[in-house]
Amino acid sequence: MKITETELLYSYLIAEERRLSMDVTELTQSLRYRKIDTVDCIELMLAQERFDAFRHFSKDIRNLLKVR
């Protein structure tokens, strides 16, 4: 893999992980400041699952391409 391709890959992985992490943080904080309902819990659960799945995907991609 070329250096620029590696940089682009890392840039994407970092930006996407940051975005998904911020989604989880935002939903978690919103649960603290208002009455919680079932939909809020489901949204948080889905956001956490997307974040965890992306982290797993990211790790697999790095391992397959043998980049760290």
C-alpha cells in the first residue's frame, strides 16, 4: 500500500471513529438531562453497537492490510 493510501485510510478510520464516539457521548449525555424513554435507550444501544462494530471492522482492516 502506498503511503498516501495508508494516510487516507487512517484519516477515514480516525474521523469515523471520532464521529461514532461523539454520537454515543451525545446520546449518553442527553439521557442524563431529561426523562428517559424506550426510544432513547434503543437509540443509545444502536449507536454503541455501531461504534463497537466499526472498531472491530477497523481492527480487522488494519490486520488484513498489515498496517498499524
